[in-house]
Amino acid sequence: KQLMHSVGEEAFKKGLNAYLEKFKWGNASTSDLFASLKPIVEPAIKVDEWEREWVNTIGVNLLKAEFTIKDGKIESFWVEQFQFNTLLRTHTINIALIREGSYEEIQRVKINPEAKTDIPSLVGKEAICAAVANSGDYGYCTIALNLASKQYFSKRKEEVQKIIPDPLTVKLVIHCLKDDFSGQNTHS
């Protein structure tokens, strides 16, 4: 799911079809799959790096959307990434922005393999009440809510399903409220 989201559904299907056609009457390996995908998806991602990060490394990362608001606008927006006995990875995720009475999902945001990735495209947009990293659950990661988002959803526990239209994102938020992940006590 992460690979398809990273390169786009059309390119992924084209690469997968090439792989299935080439090996339809024989045995194939994971390396054969990546070799078939490489010429089709290489402009979008570097297949060798993706394989190293996602196939050859165990564990998950924790992602947390952070933001500041000033004068009714988003002043800054970034995603923090924490590691649990693994490396920091490149992620392609969606980010949910929640305002009173509205829900917006920013599609296919690339998170760098660093502790902090700024998202400048959100700066200057109308202020938000909460943000959820990995909305739609396209990334292979754990998420945490920042303090403002946690407070917003904590006061509206019974309304989360009305606020967020995607059931997977609802489950992510409820899980965060239940387990109270903060990202503050994680191992680097």
C-alpha cells in the first residue's frame, strides 16, 4: 500500500502488470518484482532506496503532525518522525486538516527520512483545530497527535466519526486518544 501510494496507482499497476506478464509461467523473487517496477516508477521514487528502507529493515516509525497558528492562518506546519529501533524512513502519507465544520485531506505528502519535515505548502492556509498524520492509513507507521489535536478530539470523543469521514482515520484518532502516544518518550 505504501509503495503504491508513493508512486501512484496507475504507475504501480503498470509495473505490476509487467512483472506478472514476465513471470506468469515461472517462479519469481522480490528482486524480480522491484526490477520490473524500476523502469516504470523510477522517476517517482528510487526503487533500491525504497527496498532498503521498507523491505530490508524491520520496525515502524512514529509520525506526528505539528503546527502553529497566527492571525487565523497556519504559520508553520511540519511532521516529526521518531524511530523505534529502526531508521528514519521516507513516507508518502495523507494529512487530515480539521477545522470547525470542515475536513480537508492533503494527498501524497512526502515525509523525508529526517526527524522533522516542513510542509511549506500548508503555510498561510486557514487556521486548523487539529491535524492527523497518515490519514487514510497509507503509511506503515504509528501516529501521535500533537497537543492541540489531542485536546480538540478529547473534547469531542463522541463526535469523531462525524468530524472525520474516513473510518481508518477515525480508528487512528481513537487509538491515539486511548493509548495517549505523545512521541516524547520514544527511543532515538
